Amino acid sequence: MRYILTIITFCVAIAGCDVSKAEKNKEAKLYADRRSECDKRESFDYRRKVDLIDVGQKLNKQGLSYEWKIKRKVLGDTCYQVVAGSYVYKKEGIEYQDFYTFGVEVRQGFKDSEGKQQGMWVVLYRRDIDAGNLPSGFSEKRIDDFVNYNEAFGTVTFDIGSETYTYELPRP
């Protein structure tokens, strides 16, 4: 079964986030099912292959408490997902968008010390962009408006304004 879905969490009433409650529940169920399926797989241990991890300069500032307004999209019938969203902080009751993050994660299944099957998301690719460098209205875009997944080549392309970022998924 093929899953291509978008999950929008922490979504406030902004353009592109007008997903009905029933649709959100359906997507959340599909997302949870997919995550559970990935947790059960015997998978390559991405945490031990640091050469596969490409994390650019992080822009978060020490001492600030951020909220990540995250959007997610599972890539086809894989255990990979793309994530994107604004990091905002509040100061004196006012929200400030500081930077925007996008990247690729893989669901890593493992057994805990008691032998129970668990899972976690491992960041494989991440980029932070200063909010001032984003095109106007970009943070309100739906993830499908700027992320493209080429299943045949295993590439993910992020079109962020005039910049394009491409990441090739690892093939274990």
C-alpha cells in the first residue's frame, strides 16, 4: 500500500492549513500506522553512519524557548519523511519567526533494554534559513508546494524561493 500524505501539526488558521478535522484524523491514523510499520522493520542503523548525515549550520539561539510549527510528509512507501516549519519564540506575548528549518528524517526501529520494539526519527539532512531570507508568505505554504520527491532516483528537492536544495536518500 502506498502512503503519500501530509500531516500538519501545530497548524494555526493560516492559508494552506484549511484541512478538515476528518481529513486530519485520517492522515494522523495513516501516519501512525506507517510509523508503527517502520518501527517493526529490521533496519539499517543510520545513527552509526555519520557520513550519511548532512546537517548544516543551526540558527537557534541559546536561551530562547522555541516552538517549531512543523509540517511533515512521508515519502512514498518508505520510512523517510520530510519535515519543514518555522521556529518562533515569544517575547512579551508577541511571536517572532526567527528561522525556518527543513530536512529529511528516517524512522529507525530498535529494541530497548527490555527487548520492547521502539522507534525514533533520525535526522539525515537539515537546513536552517533565517526568516528574513524567506520569500513573503513562504512559511504559510503547504509542504507539497515546495517539496518534490523523485522515487525513481531517491531524491528530495526543496524549492525555497530562488534557492533549490537536493538530498539523495541513502540506499542501505
